[in-house]
Amino acid sequence: MMPAYEYEGVRPVVHPSAFVHETAVLIGDVIIGEGCLVGPNAVLRGDIGRLEMKAGSNIQDTCVVHCFPGKDVVIEENGHVGHGAVLHGCRVGRNALIGINAVLMDDVEVGENAIVGALAFVKEGTVIPPATLYAGAPAKQIRELSEKEVGWKSRGTEVYQHLAQRHAATGDCVEPLTEVEPDRQRVPDVLYETKKTSGR
């Protein structure tokens, strides 16, 4: 069973089709929508505001998501939050991507189809326009994104939507083996399309 904690009489809500790893922690006013994925060791703390993941979005391993008083955190449909990112009192637009270990501060608004690069630090109150790339510390606009790049991002999120289904169907907590078995199988190929294979 996933660690989910009621706080001040408010209990997390997880849609039956979502996958939340058993090492993730949900506290208080957290709403996980249809087909979402919350990865291992992520912490979603809704103790001073609401955290909402809308349909098809994902928050990956070791992310921390918290509110600012009076400021809900919303991950819109198909939003994609990479490993180790920290989100505080911000909003992530529909089909936007937050890169690995990026930090988004209070009142940040990430536009639809935008990408925030890995390790970016997005200052309080920054408004990121739709379909743009922001990167750096502090983050600034690098350029606009092409339709092809937005499509690449969308297909990457579809991989995580598929992973949510597969983890729910096949993931079990087990004792590890002590040696490699003969003819050891591999996990199925997810056919992830990198920028190199997509021809960018």
C-alpha cells in the first residue's frame, strides 16, 4: 500500500487508473488524476495548499512538490516532471516538460508545450510562454520550439503513460535473486524515441 497521509481531515485522492509507487509519499490535499504516474521516492505534500495532477501527467523519481500558502500546484494534462525536480507553488501547463533536477519557485507559470531544461532554476514569478525552451540558472528563454520538438516531447510522455499501466499490472515487491538465472529475460522495449533517432 502506498504511504498516503490524511492531514487536518483532508485525505489524498488517487484515481484507480493512476500508478503511485509504494515508496512515494502523498500528504493531505493531493489529487492524482486518471492515468497519472508518481515515481519512487517522490514527495507530494499538500499541507498548506492543494496539489493536483491532471490526466496523463507524471511526476518522476525523487521529485518534491509543495505549495506556497494560497497557491495551489497544478500539473495540467500530460505534464511531465523529470527525475529529481523541485516544484514549489507553481503551475505546469498542458503537455509541458520539466527537466531533470530543475527547480521551479513560487508563482512560476509554465506554458502549454513548453520545456524547462535539466538543472534549470526558474525564479519566482517567471511566466514561461507556450512552446518555448527555458534553461540555465537563472533560467531564461533560449528559443521557440518547433512542432517536431513538441511532438517528440508528447511521445515521451506517452511512454510514461504506458509505464504507469505496466507498473500497475506487473510491478511487485519481491525478494531479489542471489544469482542470474540462465536465459534471463529483459524488460520489454518501450520504443522510446530520442532526438537522435527522431532525426532532429
